[in-house]
Amino acid sequence: MNLKVMKTLLWRETWEHRGLIWAPLITAAVIVLTALLSTKLTGSIRINLDGKEQEIFATLSTNLSHQQQLFAVWLGALVIPQMIVAMIVVAFYALDSLYNERKDRSILFWKSMPVSDAQTVGSKLATALLLVPLWVWLVSMIASLAVFAIVSLKLGGTPLAPLATFYPGAWVILQLTMLQNVLVAALWYAPVVVYLLLMSVYAKRNPFLWAVLPPVLLVIFEEVAFNTNMIAGFISNRMFGFFRELDLNISPADDSTSASVMHEISRSYEQLGTLDMLATTDLWFGVVSAVIGFFIVVRLRRWRDDA
Amino acid sequence: MGAVIHAHDVRKRYGRSTLALDGLNFDVAAGRIVGLMGPNGAGKTTALKAILGLTPFEGDLQVLGRDPRTERDSLMQDVCFIADVAVLPKWLRVDHALDYVAGVHPKFDRQRADEVLSRTDIKRKSKVGELSKGMITQLHLALIMAIDAKLLVLDEPTLGLDLLYRRDFYESLLNDYFDHERTILVTTHQVEEVENLLTDVLFISHGKIMLDSTVDALPSRFSQLVTSSDHVAEARALRPVYEREVFGRYAFIFDISKGGAPTADELAAWGDVRTPSISDLFVALMNGGNSTGMNSAGVSAEGAR
């Protein structure tokens, strides 16, 4: 595929949907602002310590590797709200992308250009699964540095002071891990985006209803008819499965001893990477569905004749 | 060089009963400006959609030697179209529109588009939604004229524009774009607007071609007789394809190419004879060939000029 064409098509998407660019920036700004205004020292990290900060951070300051892990988990957790906002924006983008062009009949202009339907649909898929996530990755990287700077200034001379140390090596590894996550998420959510594109290219009007009603009706039907909720489980696994994998809350068992907190930090740190998901059949089942769905979307756009 | 468009028995059915194209047969040679004309619902737009590969159909249709159903992607390198007016999206900024076409079209000459645009009042940072309908068409034309295409398809390109923009549109098309190698296929129901620039006419009605002729061949094919009421009976006896009355004068159109039809000289005995204009012919043939003339309200207004 011609790179210049692809680049132009991706730019085109950002011209039409400014929100794809702005939403991550605004979310990042809110996070930085929150860190700035927060009266809690940490501002951006949830650690349930039951008032044992002194003891735990004393342990931590003698344990470099755990300290680095906590540093990574903390900054890594900052990405999650940004990802959630981006996902909502991307979902609406995908629903609009092949519907608006028919509604305003601009599809006749796009189709007057030597761009194949596969290129067009591909550019929309790439925008949703790569362009926006990579943008979020970049923006969150800057935001996490800003948050770190703010918090470390506040922490000077408190029991939490060990958090104020910057570990360049750990930081680089964290960013690379997050980049991996972007790619794993792209594979995991590909069928969801393709489903939204499918409804977008198919719906005569109101693609939102077309996207939401069928699964809701199926869930209700299954619940009433068979008193089971496999479909609901299937959908929620696809929607939230990635975040279950990326569970960064540090909530040690109730005793909150130093040892259990250290253990929790290590556990969370292990959760930062989602590469394990590549070994699940769920993920590859989704990828195969997405590929099939992609060809259906391309075909529908090719022959849809109602503009 | 072969035909730019070759259509043989092209059929298209919508649903179970509506036959939009009922066996189209025609050829369009390179370097022609062809008017595809017909009343609303005649199949003009469907025919264009088939040519542009936007709709499935049956039969044999070759555009620049390619089948628009299966080779659309490569075909669009050499074919441009303006389908209707105002299909540029409202959110698109003028400079982005230029960037876009420059990015995706290998035969786009950006400098040329800039040149054409600089002759208008269109600002580069305006969004399409802020432009008037006439300006949007100017922008679209500037984009299209900078593409070195072999076939340009225009579907009602001036619909809803005021007179000045309409005249400008066709003037720039003819003066700055057409070079006798390119081919232009235009549909319109404002026949009088294009009749002076066409080299060929295709009349379509109920999905069939009713007339396929070069403009040069029309005089040897049709004659129009204008006469007073005294000679109506004689004229009718010569079997005109069309008849109409305007202010007490009678106009008859004859197909003089048919066997047994009167010659132009014979007609001259009954009144003034000339070649009918394309709009007159349009009205005559689109009324189904019967000679009552003033039946169909849609076209009689056009014919009564």
C-alpha cells in the first residue's frame, strides 16, 4: 500500500474528527491539573496503607527494586484514565466514520478519488486502533513526567519521599511496556472497532442504536429464555478483559504488613505488561473475527448505493 | 484508440419490478463532449453510477477498456466525476481539500488548482460549510480541473446554482479544461444550458437510449417546420414526430432520415424550415414521439420558449 496515500488518509481522519486529537490532550491536562491541586500528597496513586506509611516507606527506601517497581506502577496507572477517555472517543468515531459520509453524501467525493474501499476502511481502522492509541501513549508520557515533577516537589521531607526519586531506566522500560500494551490492545479491541464500523457502514440512520440494541436484546433474550448470561459474559470479557489484565491497584491483604505491600507492588508490576494475552485463544479468535468483519465492511462500502 | 465508453446491453434492476436500465447500447469516442439527457427517473444517474462502478449491473460495460465493477480502483486514476452539487463535506477546509487530493491522486497538479482557485474569492482557511453553493462548485471544479483525467463525468453539476455561476462553470470547463483529447460526459435536464458545447447527444428514457447522434449529424436527421394554421393538415400528412402550437403558429419536427419522409426542400413549401435545437428535439422525443405536444407538464414548459 502506498505510504503517501495512507498518510493522507490518516490526516483526513484527524481533520474530520478533531476530538481524536483534542480529547487525549484535555484528559492529560486534567490529570496534571488534578495532581497540581490535590491536597493529598500522592494525588495520583491509590495505595491502601492503613496509616502505616512510616513503616512501609522505611522498608521501601532500603529496597531499590521494589521502589522502582512502585515508581513504574504509579506512572503506568496514570495512563488508564486517558485510555478510557480515548476508547469512548474512538467508539463514537468508529460509529460515525462510515455513516456521516453517506449522510452528507460526501462519499461521492471520496469515491471520485483513486482510493480503494479497502484503503479507506483500513485508514479508519488504523486511526482507531493505532493512530489514536499511539497519540495517547505519547501524550501520557509527557503527562506522567509532569505529574511526577509536581508530586515529587510536594513529597520532599515527608514519609513518602522515596516516591520522589526518578529512575530513568525504569521509566524507559515502562514506556516500552506501554507501547507493547498499545499493540496488544489494538489486537484485543480490533473486533470491537470492526463491529462498530460494520454498524456504521450498514445503518440507514442512527448507527448508535444499531450498535447498542442488538447486543442488549440478545442479552435480555438469553436471560429470559435460558436464564443464563453467556452473551453478557462474552461481551463484558471483550470490553473489560484488557483492563482486568492491566490491574494496577495496590490493595494488599488486610494486614498491610510491609511484606504484603511489597508483594502487592511486585504483583502490580507484573500486571503492567499484557503480553500474556497474546497466548490466549480469545485474543486470536477476536483477530480472526476482525479480519472477516473487515472484508464485509469493505464490501458493503463498495456496493452501498444510497447516497 | 478504442471507445472511451462501450456499453452493450447494460441492464440494472432496482428491487423486483423497477428496470432502471433496460439494455443500454452506446459508444463514446475520445475527445467528445457528450450530453446524456433524459427526464427525471429516465436512468441518467443510474447509467453514470454504472459507468463509475458505484452500482452493480448486468451486461457488458467497458470504460477506458476496464470493467468498472472489477477494476474500479485503477479506473479512478483516469476518471473524475462531479456527482451532483455540494458533496464536499462541510468540515473540510479548502487547503486540506488541496492537500488531500494532492496526497491521493497521482495525476493532480496542485499548482494548477492553486491557480484556478486564486481567480476566485475562496479563502484557503475557509471550511466548505462557510462557502456559498456557487463557491463550493468552483472549489470542486478547481480540484477536478487540476487532475489529468481521460474521462470527466458530470452529473447535474450546476443544479441549484445561479445563472452567473452556471455560465462560469461551463466556460471554464470548455476554455481551461477541454482539450479535444479528454472526454466529458454530462447529464443535465437544463438542456439549453449545454446545447452549445456538446458534440454528441444521448437521449435516454425509461432506461433505453432514444437518440444517439453527433450534433453535426442532427441537421441531416431532423427538420423543424414552422408554419401557419393554413398548412397544418398538409404538414400532419407528412407524419411529423412532434407538433406544437405557439401563439397561433405551428411547429412540426420531422425525422427526415426515415424512408418516405419529406426532404427539407419539400418542407420549405409549407413554411420556414430549420434544424431544431437540442432542447426542441429533447421535448419532441421525450414526449414519446406522439404529436400532441402539450401533454407532459414537466417538459412542455421547457419546450414553449
